[in-house]
Amino acid sequence: MIGATRNWCRNVLLWNLAADPHNGPHTDNGGCTGCSGAITLDGDSATKNVAYYVLEHFSQFVPPGSVRVASSEMEQLASVAFLTPQHKVVLVVSNTANFPKSFAVKYHDTFFEATLPSESVGTFVW
């Protein structure tokens, strides 16, 4: 989600919203044959996968009508920022390192510092 929207994508689609335990259905002519869905359905049970939580997280903080605004990146800190219809700024930062990473944010008159634990995501709204 960060990578696609960071590159000015206006929407992000998952290959499968729901998949079976074998990651189906999928086509034999390309696409993603090994992508899991946001949820895996197996009979009467449903398992939430990583994509479910990513969609849930972005949907909670980035409402429809939000627009992407520029943000910089640091090594092992992927980020994307949005301006919401309510004129709030939402910054999503992912620490891909296996150790905590500190960073500073400056946007107009707003300045703060934060540290993300290893392999975590932080969302900041102001």
C-alpha cells in the first residue's frame, strides 16, 4: 500500500480479497498464483491475513477523497502521506529494519520526532 500510493497510484487492488487455503482462485495465464487474499476461507472458518490488517489500517486513517502529498524516505523507513478531506495530514511509516529507527517529521509549522520498533508500522495524524 505504501509503495503503490507513494508512486502516485490513486487506488490499490488486491489480487484476491478472499482466497481458499490454496490461494485460489487464480488464473493459469499470469497474475499472482501464490498471493493470499485478505482473508482465507476454509469451509466455515475465515482467517484474517496480513493484507486484511493493511486494508483495515489504511481504511481507518485514509478516507475516500484523500490525496497523496509528498514525503521523503530514509533507509529502511518507507512512508507515504495524505491530505484528507477534513484537511488533516496522515503519515504512514513502515520500519523494515530489524532494529528500532528514529526519525523527525517537519510539515509547515508541525515538527515532531518518533521512533518505530523493528518491523513495525506507525501512523501519525495532525
